[in-house]
Amino acid sequence: MSPSSAFLFSSLLVLSLIYSHGNALSSNYYENSCPQVEDIVTQVITEATKKDKTVPAALLRMHFHDCFIRGCDASVLLNSKGKNIAEKDGPPNVSLHAFYVIDNAKKAVEAVCPGIVSCADILAFAARDAVVVSGGPSWDVPKGRKDGRTSKASETRLLPAPTFNISQLQQSFSQRGLSLEDLVALSGGHTLGFSHCSSFSNRIHNFDATNDVDPTLHPSLASTLKGICPLKNRAKNAGTAMDTSSTTFDNSYYKLILQNKSLFSSDQALLSIPKTKTLVSDFASSKETFFKAFAKSMIKMSSINGGQEVRKDCRVVN
């Protein structure tokens, strides 16, 4: 077995153990021990969003990136220490930001209920609040996650990449117990935020042996993106909004996919098989249908857990 396939095998073994033996979650977990926890977190998220409109997209993405590695155990929040490079410093995560918002929420919760609420639960609440504050649906977050003690940058290669095709996406999601419907619904999180050139440059430069530009990308968008992200791009933060209303949680992402105006190969890939293509059409034609599916899939994804403790400080293990 090659080193890379051995790594993949051991990582998938870790995933299967975590995803089959997570702690049981419940909706009333903090009913007696910290009943006001969700109100406290909501207030912090609302305040932070007033000052910085990019916060909701950052928190939603942070939660995804946490749950897809070792389950939703707040391992993405841990700082690198000594020789251990943590998840937050892995290549797909270097653009994550707004960790300070989770620190602030944890501090506010600790002031009222010390040692009770995990950072993983706070991040799950924050992701839900990020969607709500952006005009999206609300849902009852299952509670009782524990925080993990392991965080490795090397494992971030297991995150689904923006260059993935449909079979790679399907495999990535099914390894975490998530269906094709979950895949299409959760991809709708791309309605919020900003993308750097590196995530879509594969579609606008040297796409394949015969095409410089991905032929499935709308020509007018391709030309705009080439202007923002030239081949010898020197601007570190160059990029573009994920969709036309990038601070509003809506279904415009799906409408753009149907017009061949989505940014990532992984977005366009949703049109490549009948089942996912139908879901894209359903979500594009009804915001309500999308909201319902998104909330359901978020509950499912955020229930993948496998931590061991309740951290005092979200950035370091106890």
C-alpha cells in the first residue's frame, strides 16, 4: 500500500469509527444546566454581523470544515502547537476567519455557565444563527457534542474540494453518512460568502488538453473571472462573491448553476447526474423547498460527533 493510500485508509477508518459511535445528542441537553446558552450565542453572532457582514459565511464554512474532519468536535478551532500543525493551518482552512467570534461566544457562555457547554455546540449554534441572521431558515440544533483533543492539518485533505466531480463528491459525503440530497442541499451554503481565485482557476486557465476554459462555464462569466484572476495572478486576496447576493441566504446559487454561472467545478458537477440535477431544479424553483432541505441536512451533518471533553478555551485542549 502506498503511503498516500495508507493515509487515506487509516483516515477513513477513523471516520467510520467516529461516525458510528458518536455521543447521543438531544434537543434539551442544556435545559437545566445552561438554559440561556442559545440566546447568549445568538446575541454575540448578531453583534458581530452588524460590524462585519462576512462573519456569517465564515462561521457556516467553519462548521462544515469542522464536521467533515473527525465529526463536529471543534477540532478546527484548535491552535497548532509545537510540531503539531492543526487543521486551521491546513491548506483548505488558511482562508477560514472569524475565530474570534467563537471565542467571544464561549467567553459569554462561560460567564454564565462555566465548564458546561462545549465549543463544538457553540460552533453548531453559531452556524445556525449565521444562516438565520442572513435571512435563511432556523432549526433546532441537537446538543451535547464533546470537544475533540486531536487536530491535524494533514487530515484536511479529506475535505471535499471545489474541483471535485460528482463521484468524488458522492463518495466524500456518503463516507460521512450523508446522501445525495444532503450533498445538493448543503452545497447551497455557497449562497454566502467569497471565493479566492485558487478555488476556481482550474475552470478558467488550462482546463484540459483541448480547452483553456471549462466549456460548461458561461462565456460572459468566464471572461469576467479571467479579468479578476489572470494566469499570473499576484493579488493575494483576489476573488469574487459566491453569488449575486452573497450576504443573503437564498436560493440564487441554484439558479446560477442552471445558467452555467456557478463558480466551482463541484457546483457545476451537480448537473451531471439526473438525481442531483433534479434537486438543483427543485431548489432553484422553490426557496421554501431548499430551506426545508437545508435545515434537515444541517441537523444530520451537525450530529456527526466524536469528541471527549468540554474545553475551557476553544483554542487549546484542557
